[in-house]
Amino acid sequence: MPILELDNLSKSYGSTTALKGLTLSVEPGSVYGLLGPNGSGKTTTLGIALGVLRASSGSVRWFGQEPSSGNRRRIGALLETPNFFPYLSARQNLLLAADVKHADPSTVDRALDLTGLGTRQHDAFRGFSLGMKQRLALASTLLGNPEVLVLDEPTNGLDPQGIAEVRDLVTRLAADGKTIIIASHLLDEVEKVCTHVAVLQRGDLRAAGPVHSILATADRVVLRPGPD
Ligand code: ATP
């Protein structure tokens, strides 16, 4: 059974059409990239899937069911950078985040381990590198031990070291069994970390399938994100 099914999703913001009948399906264990240039509809797609935006038409199913608070607990999401407390440690920040999310505090240790922050857990957030800050943001999505992670451009704004750390982490989390849905405007990022890809351009689905078949056989000029 697919983890996520989007069926014929459309979304308009006033006179702007952001999505035009998007249909896609994410299988368990995949790292599913939503690839497209700025404004192609990636954030809109993730927002509708997560229930923070309402579609103009179409439907969303998670784990074969209508979205509900029960199945939302099985999803960890990073749509925007969380606010961490600069003078608190990584561990204290995660314990607070677990409290806010009503997540089991015992999942903090696993989140620190998986993100490689275990040895720095008692250090204050303000001393962290950009990559470590973003790894802590990813750790907060792991609280409650969700099966699926939804990440909107998780390497945006990072330095090259941070980008490499976050890409490695996504690969490790996938190897740990998470299904991951990740929006990116970077072709090389999708090639490096994703198993599957849907290519969006101006709200249209241009291609979808396993990364290697889509990126090898399709016209790479069309797929390469650029100005619309
Ligand atoms: P980005 O990487 O820049 O966020 P994206 O691929 O995630 O791009 P969306 O943010 O989903 O794309 O935007 C799709 C289209 O919808 C764009 O034309 C954008 O300007 C428009 N849009 C998004 N949010 C709104 C909004 N709240 N009000 C009006 N138009 C919006």
C-alpha cells in the first residue's frame, strides 16, 4: 500500500494557479524527490499533503486512509526552520519540542543518535554550525518516531559542509527505514539522495518515476530547473 497518494490535486491562490491536477504515489521505503524551480508548486504540494493548506480540488490519502490526527502522528515534517533556544542545549531543546508535540520524551535519545548529535547533546544550540543546527531541526522531526519524513528544501541556506551533512543524514534516515519526501530545486541533490522523483514545472507534473530512469532517459534540459 502506498504511504501517500495525491489524486488530481489542484490549487489556486486567487488568479495564480499553483497546481494543475497533480497525481502521484509514494511507496514505502522510497526517498521521493519533488523537483522543480522556485514557484513550481513544491511547497504547495507538501502543505496540502500535510493538511496545512486546503486544495481547490483533489484528494490526499496517507497510509491508504483519509488524513486524520491518528495518521498525522506517523509523519514528521520540516516545512520551515524551527525556533530553538540559543542558550539551551540540543537535548533541552528537543525535550521542549517533544513536550510541545506531545511526543514521547524517550524518543529524544534516538533522535540525537540518528542525527549524529549524541556527543554534542549537552552543548548550547548557539555554538552549533549551520549543518548541526539543521541536523537538530531534522532531529525534531524524528520525535515520536514517525515512519515518514516530509522535508521542504532542507539544505537551503546551508554552507557546503552543512549541505553534505544534511544529505548524508537523509540517506542514513532512509537506510534506517524511514520513507522520505523531500522538495528540492537542485537536480544534483535529487540524483544523490532520492530513489524516486516527480518533476514539477509551473504546477504541472512533467515526469515521475525512479530517479535513474527519469533523469537518464528524459531530456535533461527540460528537467534541469531554470527560470520558467
Ligand atoms: P519555492 O521554492 O519558491 O517555495 P515552490 O516550488 O515551493 O517554490 P510554491 O511556493 O508552491 O512553489 O508556489 C507555487 C505558486 O503559487 C507560485 O507562483 C507562488 O507565487 C504561488 N503562491 C504560493 N503561495 C502563495 C500565496 N500564499 N498567495 C499567493 N500565491 C502564492
